[in-house]
Amino acid sequence: MIVLAACSKGAAKPPPAAEQHEAAAPVVTQGDVGVPLYQKLCAQCHGADGKGYKSDHAPSLVNPTFLASATDDFLKRSIALGRPGTAMAGYGKEVGGPLEADQVAAIVAFLRAQVKTTPDRMPNVAAGSPERGKALYATNCQKCHGDQATRGEAPMLANTNFLQAASDEFIAYAIVHGRPGTPMEAWGMKLSDQSLGDVVAYVRSFASPQQAPVGELPPPTGKEPLFINPDGKPPADFKLTADPNQKPRYVSIDQVKKALDQKRKMIIIDARPPSDWMHVHITGAVSIPYFEMKRLDEIPKDAWVIAYCACPHHLSGIVADELQKRGYAHALVLDEGILEWHRRGYPVVAAQGVTPPPADPSAAASLHAQPK
């Protein structure tokens, strides 16, 4: 806890009681420090209240059974390192994000303050068989959580960073107690101890020891060229669809790919944190994160600008909204986002070991039924 206190010089006479009260500085807790950080960086996907599902597959961060079983180390690693291949970027400085370690800790303290929980007793996990667990998982879990090849609507368990951060006990606790208020039911009365161990063993098998290590591209310098095809003509035939406010601003990835093939002049903005840009980005895209948009000042007013993220609209929408507020007539959002772009094999710059993300049935078609 950080305490800010007023002091006085010399042996001056103490002020009256009322003035002493006014001069006393407030106590600032780490959770208080985390409030603006959370609202600036996390609320766009996880919601201002932390209850999640504001965009893409972002889960609740304040579910009681989650906070009762998640250690501070798990939470810190999840924020700092992210979940590559999903909409959850790494926000720690060590991977190219904006947060120092104490700022990550402040966000964790903020989350802890939202729901009063105490660490619960973790279940004992029997040594399990991945082979037996595979059948149980396919019947009861796969539809929501997916596997290495396909993701579902629930948090994806076949993610290297998740499996490195999560203990067997944490995974088992989630299975036993579920996530009240979500589709994740409690399975504690439905699975034997051995079956529980088998499912955990199968989930653990998602982390293949043969998986190639993932590298990083050099961090963005802030001086990368803004325009792709600077000598080309602007896009001529984009057919846009409207956002919920009936404002036309979504352009499909197929149309953008076609415009690139035609050597059209445009700016493509990667609105994600630089840590994601350093894993993979659309060829020619410039990194302008949704929380640090200074480079927008460099963009000519008549430019065609397409922002993307992995949400696939929330972070890119922040950038497009800011451009539109500044009077840019051609500020658009890439409808299906970078993950579907990468899945379809469209041009990207990728770090060593980065592969296209698992299939996502909800993104297999354009989110707004756009024409190609």
C-alpha cells in the first residue's frame, strides 16, 4: 500500500483541526492505481466491471470461482504475457507491451478488490490418462473450449501460455466448481476423481513438447512508412457495411486483399499492443496501438485508413472512432480482423514459429455478411 502524507517545515504552529483534516493526503492503494490502467487497457474487451464478454471470447475476470483459484502469479503472467494467437495480447514490457511489473500488479489488485474471495482449497488431482481423458473431453468440453485445431466460444485451453501458467489444480478446480453465471457448469458431482484426473491430463497434453519456440520480430520504431503502395490510386470500389449505429465503416478482408493486389494506396493500422505486432502483422501495416495514437497526427486527411485488431472490432474501432472525430472521411475497420486474415493465408509478416491460429467457426464467414 502506498501512503501519501503531508509534512511541515521547522517548528511552525500546527494548523487548526479543520485545516489538519484538509491537509491530510488520501491513502492510495495498489488497487486504486490499477483502476485507470484497467479502464484504459482492459475494459474494451473484459468490460468496465470485469465481467467479460464485451468482445470476442474475453472471459470474466471477476468470477468468484476464478479469483478463488487463480494465484496472483497466474494473473500477472496472463496479463504480462497474454495468449498469443487470440485477442489477448501481452501487456508486459518484457514482451513489448506498455506495463511495468508494478503496473501489472496494480491491475491484479484492482481485480481482487472487485469480488471478496479467499483462496480456496484446491482439489487433489489423480494421475490421469490422456487417452481416457480425450473421450471425456470430446463429449463434454470440446464444443465450448475447442482443441488444437478449432476454438470455441469459451476460453481456449490449447494455448501454450495458458498451459504454462495454469497448474493442474487450477484446471481441476475450474472443472469441479465451474464458473457460476456462465455456461461453464460445475462437474464435481458428475466426474469421479479418476475421470477428473484423466480430463486434466488430456488438457495438459495440448502442450506439445515438439512445438517450435515462438520468436519475436523487432519492435516497431514509430518511423515505419505509413502508406502501402504510396504511388498507387486509392481504393475505388469498397462496399461497406454499417456498425450498430448505422454508420458504414466495416470493410471485409477479401476486399482489402483485392485492393492490395491492385496496388491501391492505403494505410493499414495494427491497433493491437506492439507485442502482438511483433508476433505477426499484415504486410505493410503500421503499429499504432489503441492506447497510444500519437502517430495519427502524421496521417493526411484524405488518406484511406483501415484499422484492425483481433477482437475483431473493439480496439480497431477505438482508432477508427478517433480518426472520424478528427474529420477523416475514410477511416474503416477490417471486419473479420487479423486472426481470420492470417487463417486465410493472406500476406503477413510473422516471427519464427508463429503459425495461423486455430479455426474459429464464428469467424469463418464475414461478421457482417459483406460482399467480396
